[in-house]
Amino acid sequence: MQKVITPINAEGRAKLGIRAGDTVRVVQNIVELKKGRGTDKKEKTTKNARKQVFEGLVLAAKHGTEPGASFTVRATLSGVGVEKTFPLYSPVIDSIEIVKRSRVRRAKLYFIREKAAKEVSRQLRNARMLHLKSDEAVASAEVIPEAETSDAVVPAAEGEKEEVAAA
């Protein structure tokens, strides 16, 4: 049997033993292609290579360590749940690091999608009960208690109120 030369360490990735409940950090190689025209008005393509880190919870690991193995990672980025499915032996993946191992009782953690959605709606419900209208209202509400607690500011605030009442 002929040994296939690949740019990845297949044995190392198989020994990782990624499973549901792990928190992983996946470093991807991303190549961006930009098309533009130069000064000579000819179309040119430039390549820009960078590394992108995606860290999150492994929801599912499928097909173990065989060549078609894959794993799904979920992360919350800017308040939005993002899921990515990575092939285990993809040459696009630069490295995989297991940050934390958690003990879970399920092989597939798809219920976490609904759990996260319920948590967000609960937070929105609690925010609605506060009856806040804008950031300015929050800022003015925070400034008023500070003025009341400080002794030096109170006489100045009373003087301003008298001027308003006289006008």
C-alpha cells in the first residue's frame, strides 16, 4: 500500500479524540482573492492569506477518525449563534486545540441551539420589563443618583432649579 503525502498530520488529528462537549479552538487558513485594475488598466488578482480563529463548543462529532470524519462547532459571536462544520482532515484547518473537556450525557448536543434561543428571549423579556427607551434615558438615570449622593454638587443643583423656576 502506498503512503499518501498530505499537508496535515492525520495521526495527530485522529489522536485528539474530539467529542461532543469539548470546547475547541480551530485555526483556519483563509485565502482572499481581490480583483482589481492596476494603473495599466489590466485586471489583476491579488491573494491575501490570513488565519482565522473560531472557538466554541463541539455539538457533534461524526464518523470517528475515518477519512470522512467531521465535527460541528457552535460559538456566539456578537450575540448571534454561529455554527461551522469542519472536516477533521481538511488542509484548510491549520490547527485544532482542545481548550476544555466537559462531561456530557449525549453524543449530539443539538438541544443547545434551543436552550440558547430561550435564554436570549428570556433576557429580552427581562429588558422589556424595565421600560427603557433609549441610551440617553439610561445615562440620565445613572447621573442623577451620583449628584444626590455628593454633598458638593447638591447646592449647585438647587441653585439651577431656582433659576429655572424664576424664568
